[in-house]
Amino acid sequence: MIDVRKFDTLGHANHGWLDARHHFSFAGYHDPDRMGWGALRVWNDDAIAAQAGFPPHPHRDMEIITYVRTGAISHRDSMGNSGRTAAGDVQVMSAGTGVTHSEFNLEDEETTLFQIWIIPDRDGGNPGWGQREFPQADRSGRFVTLASGIEGDDDALPIRADARVAAATVTAGSRVAYDLGAGRNAYLVAAKGRIRINGQDADPRDGIAIRDVGTIEVEALDDAELVLVDSL
């Protein structure tokens, strides 16, 4: 099945400094039909105003992946980690038994990002954080794994779940494919560009929930930037 969830049907909260769309139930947005997709629990599409952000707040027992679309986000946490993650790059935080962190856009322009939460295979464990650069040229015409807890995905940021976050850039008129294992769930979003997935059209930032499909074939109708989560 392939279920295209149009951008204008997503949950929406505009706090002034933060304009957020929620693919799944989150905070004040609740839809019993959109509580998650496999182990994927949260996919927020956030626009954060310049010199604004999330003050220190706690998390536990969640794998939190931040994919920066434009601008940059600056992180600081109770483990002593700090860093700046720029457009196209990724940071991962394993909340484990508990961590407090802040996320601020210290730039002079708006920052846009996807924040993705994946339920870990097991609760507990020491919290952790990491970030990496992922040059877009390296994922031209193919999916590259950004974060993963799947055996064999060694060249990726580690997460504590049987799940993978992958991304690809595809030029207009070209195609890219992803093999989805039996019993697994995929959720795909085009950060930019119109796409066609196994014959179904989707616009930028629509959510595409996929299962029981052996091979996901994506045709770029425009130059496109794809982000995909594969989980049990």
C-alpha cells in the first residue's frame, strides 16, 4: 500500500518563532489514525525563526534524528555536547535514560528542518549524541544511509532501533529505487520537488506511508531531495 498524505492535511501549529507541521500526532495535534508508522513515532517539519529556538527540555527513551533542510541548528546538552548542524547534514541524539538539551537557530535567517523520532528497540542505556556532514553530491541518484541501527550499515550515525534513515537527490526525469524488506514500513518525504512513487504523484513535503511494497520506485518530476525512514 502507498498512502499519500497531503501537506495541507498535516497537523499545524504556528508559535510565531516556530511554524511546525506534524505528520503524526504530537503536542496539541491528535489524530488516532496518525499515531506513527512502524517504529517511526514523530516527523515534524519545522521552520525556526532567526535567533530563536527550543530552550532546555528533557527527553528519554527515544532516538531523535534532525535533518537540516536550510540554515543551521545549534545543539547543547546535559552531556556536555555542543555543535552546529548545517543544511543537508544530520545529528542524532539517543535519549536513553534521560538527557536535557536545547536547539537554537543562531543564524540570521530562518532554519528549516525535519525532526524524526524513532522508538528504540529497548528502553534505557546511556544517552548519546553525534553529528555528521553528508554532502548532497554523494547521494545523487541513490539512497545513502544517514542513520541506522541495522546490521551492516556501518557508515552511518548509529541509532538504537531496527530502523534506517536514508536520503537521495534526484534530477528531474530521473529515477531512484529502494528495496523494502518484507514486514517493514517506509515513510518518504520529498524535502523539495514533485515526485511519482510507484505511479502515484506527490508534492513537496507530502508524507508517503508505504508497506507491502517490495521495491519503492521514485521518479523525480522536478529536481528532488528525498528523505526516507525504513523501520519495523
